[in-house]
Amino acid sequence: MNTVRIIGGRWRRRVLRFPDSEGLRPTPDRVRETLFNWLGQDLAGRSCLDLFAGSGALGFEAASRGADKVVMVDNSPKVLAALEANARLLGADGRLEIVRADAVKFASSLRAAGLRFDVLFLDPPYKQGWLDRLSALLPELLTADGALYVEAEHGLDACGDWCTVRHGRAGQVCYHLMRRGESNDAE
């Protein structure tokens, strides 16, 4: 089993275990620290969707920092079992929901239900076209002022109507914070 450490909030310093799985790359500590500096340390009042939960690093970090609701989605039974075990370990309350589903199908079902989120984490497996398939669904998934966080194998100027406002690189990972309709004034 691999491990990832929560770096802030209520569960700070807690270590979570997750299995080996093809394409699973937990967001590094330094990148998560940067992301939550961008988003704010306290996510109270916000709802978050992690469509490719994997290790759970982003979703558990958001819940640890007080997000009102965090929905974590993955399609691997092995990964889901680890996410559920980690939720039990942390004593996560009803603010955390773990769902087994295909990301595009789940996003479509949310759109049909009219559910929207304040923050959407997208860290899909690379070179499989996930971002292209999901970009058309984004306007129905995010609130008007919602933030989109994307990890990709290359830099991105935009994803649908969302433009990169901040970005960075850590090793092979390019990470981006995007906002709807804002110009690219990334750092």
C-alpha cells in the first residue's frame, strides 16, 4: 500500500493508505499546499466534487478544511475500498460521499439532477481524452463563480469556458486553477 498525508485542517498530519492502481498519481503535498493557498484554507460553505478521486488526497484535504460537502468519484473497486476505509479511519461525517461511477456518466447524472459544486477537482488519467469529454458538462456542474482545478500532462490555457488564472508545474504534472470567463493572467 502507498500513503499520502493530509497537510491541513482538522485531519492535518493524518496518513491515508491507497493501493497501486494504473494511472493513479496522488497530488503531491507541495501542489496541494499551493492549491489550497489559492482556494483558501477554510472551505466552509463550499461543496466540492472530485471526479477522479484516486488516492483521495484532494477530496479528503477539502473535507479536512471544512467543505460542507465533498463527493469523491472513482470507478475502481480496489480504489473505492481504500477510500471507504480511509473515510472510516478519519471518522468522516455525512459531508463526505464516495461513489463508484464512470466520471462522464456521473457528471451527466448530476447535470440532470441540477446539482452544482463550488469547486471541481479534475485529475484524470493522462492521454485518454477525459478533459475533452467533460468540458461540455462543466457549465452544468459548477456554480457561476465556481473554481475548476485541473491536473494534466501539459499546460492548459482553458477547459471549456474556464480559463487558467493560476498554474504551476511539479515534475511531470502541470496544475491549473481555472475560473469561468477570466482572462489568463496566470502566475
